[in-house]
Amino acid sequence: MKAIQSIRGMHDILPDAVHVWQDLEDRIRHLLEAYGYQEIRLPAVEFTELFARSIGDVTDIVEKEMYTFEDRNGDLLSLRPEGTAGCVRAGIEHGLLHNQVQRLWYKGPMFRHERPQKGRYRQFHQVGIEVFGIPGPDVDAELLAFTARLWKALGLRNLRLEINTLGTPASRARYRDRLIAYFESHRDSLDPEALRRLHENPLRLLDSKHPDTAAVARGAPTLLDDLDAESRTHFDTLLAQLDALGIAYTHNPRLVRGLDYYTHTVFEWITDELGAQGTVCAGGRYDGLVEQLGGRATPAIGLAMGLERLVALLIDQGVVKPPPGPDIYLVVPGGAGTGREALAFAEHLRNELPTLRLVLNCGGGSMKAQMKKADRTGARYAVILGPDEIAAGTVVLKPLRDSDAGQLTLAQQDLPALMRARLDRQP
Ligand code: ATP
Ligand code: MG
């Protein structure tokens, strides 16, 4: 029979790679906790309307990337393409946002029907961070300081920060008109999709991937001239705070984010080492979104990092630590008669040493075969418990990694204390 395969763009993460993911996720979580963030867990499916209302109808995500389906009772639902909309929805629904500060984060799979390629998948994973109730720019700077610290903690190099401001909705509206006028004057060079979006969402044309439209976009006016005093103050203060923190950035006046809801600060952390899919983290301020989704006006800022891209970068830059092997592989030669004693002894060791990583040889096998298995697990020690040892109340402790330390035989009851001492010496 023909085997069934996984869906294009939706990948298994195999055990060999999972430790890199776990290490990454652990470090992110610890640092988030250190900055006072709380985790929130959100559903992977929401009403389609939530995404249409927040991300915007005339965006790549809503127009062509969402997995949308009708539920059995006729509701129109979508797999979440990103996490901000659901987080805001939950915040409003549970009264977490009004008149209070929330620092929230979440992680999980997101779904977008894109053309799969390196660094671009149909199911991918993000860690998202959202801060509600603070107008900034202090918290904007702190969020960027968090990310800079995270890259450092992970050992990642060569990530650069690009930053821009989209200003207040009023300055954005002025810019919008100017952009429409500019693109109108280059109508003949625009592709059909650009023409269709021109009046609805002209900012989208700025990061068009179509070569002709992109060429026109390169000459487009920037938003800088339309910024009002409030927008300028927000941006200048943020940049001064970044300077004071020693966080390097490039002001890229052409940086606009793919979603409709951004105001003021937008930013991306980019690497040149992953080809075209070089943005590992992106975000910005979205002061209007909570109100747009039915809550009371609440300032907010957030970001999302793409975990697949961070994992790829960690591996490419060689900063991945090998997974820890077991402390002990328990070798139990001598046939079925030792099974009961071996199980009991393994559980006894686990009682005595709660953090012990112990793999019990199940399924029998010769001494030689078991020792081979022990070695393959990367275990630090083999502990041998055969019929002779059982009869004498002893075990044999055989170091598998330290070539200078010799093998020794000791009483079974002395093993926990010895292991405690040796494991304490582990870095
Ligand atoms: P891009 O310009 O690469 O399409 P985007 O603007 O659509 O990115 P966001 O919606 O801002 O991306 O998502 C935040 C981060 O999530 C991205 O910077 C990236 O690291 C990651 N990401 C987005 N889409 C994908 C995908 N299809 N596969 C893998 N990672 C992704
Ligand atoms: Mg995209």
C-alpha cells in the first residue's frame, strides 16, 4: 500500500532536532519571565472575521494565505495565521486590557498557505509578545532591549535591527493620499495586483515582490514628511533611548509591516545568512487594534519571532549545544531472570536521585550488544547488574566517557551516594 505523506509545507520536527527547539524555547521563556511577561495559551482556530477585521481584508494573509473552512454548524473559521488577533480577542473577552498593564507572550503553530521554500512553511511556529496599556516609547525600547539580549544569550551573531515609524493614524492617512498620487502617476508600470490594491491599501505596494512594482516603489515618497509632532517625538525619543542602551539600528524609512494595524514604531530583526527569508523577528506598535476589535482604546506593542528561522540560524552559526545523554545506562545481562531486579533497582535509583537520567536496557540482549547500545545513547556511565552482581548485592560502574577513570565494583546501596557526588561535579 502507498504510504501517506505529510502535507506540503507542514513538517515533522524529528527527535534529532527537537533539543535545539527545546533549548531555544527554554531560553526565550526564562528571559521573558525575567522581564515580567506572563504566558497566555490561545486556540489555534478563530472566527475568520477576527483576522479579516484585525489584519485587514486587503492583505496577503487574508486574501490568499488563510486556511479557512466552514464548521459543521456553518461558522466560518480559520487556522490562525498569527497570534496578535487572538491575543487581543482573549484580552478583551476576559477583561484583561482595560485600565491595566499586561505583558503577555504565547507560542505555537501558525498556518499560512504560502509557497513553501527554505524558511517559509505552511505550518510554522512563532513566539509572540504583546504589551498592553503603555503608550511608549519606553516600553518600545525595552522590548527591543529584550530581543537584543535574547540574541546575545542564544549566541547569535550578525542580526541587524531595522526600524521605522508609521506615525499616528492621521499622519498615515496623509501619507496614504500622497502614495496613491505617486503610484497613480506610475500606473503603467504596476502589476494587476498592485493596481487592484492601490486605492484600498497603497502601503502594501511598498513591499511588493513584483519586480516592476518594486522598482516603482523604490522611488516612492517616504512617510517622514507627513509625520506630525507627536509621531516625531515618539520616534526621536525611542531612537535616543536605543542609543543610550547601545542598541544599534538602521532607520529604514521604507520599512512597512505586512499588517494593517500598525502605528508608530515598526521594526524587524534581519540576518543575511538565511537567504531571502532573513527576517527572524518582526513587530510594532498597534494602538488602534484593541478598539478596532471592540475593546476600549488601549495602546499596545508586540512582536513575533519565527522559530524555524531562529533554529536554522542557530544550526548554521554552530551555536547549538549537543543534547545531554543519560547519566546511566543500566546494563542487565543474564536473561529474563534479572528483569524484576533490574526494574526494581532502576526505580530505586530514581527514588534516590530525582534528577537522574537513567535508561534501562529493556528487551534483553547479550552483554556486548547492551554495552553497544549504552554507548550509542551517549550515556556517561554503564551500570552493570548481572546474575553475579545480583547474587553478591553489588553493581559494576563503568565510565563510558572519561577515558582515565577506571571501572569499579561497589555495593548496590553505595551507588546513589557515589552518583550524587559525581553528578554534582557535572557543569
Ligand atoms: P515575510 O515578509 O517573511 O513573509 P511576514 O511579514 O509575513 O514575513 P510576520 O507576519 O511579521 O511575517 O511574522 C513574524 C515572523 O514569523 C517573521 O519575521 C518570520 O520569522 C516568521 N514567519 C512568517 N511567516 C512564516 C512562514 N510562512 N514560515 C516560517 N516563518 C514565518
Ligand atoms: Mg508573509
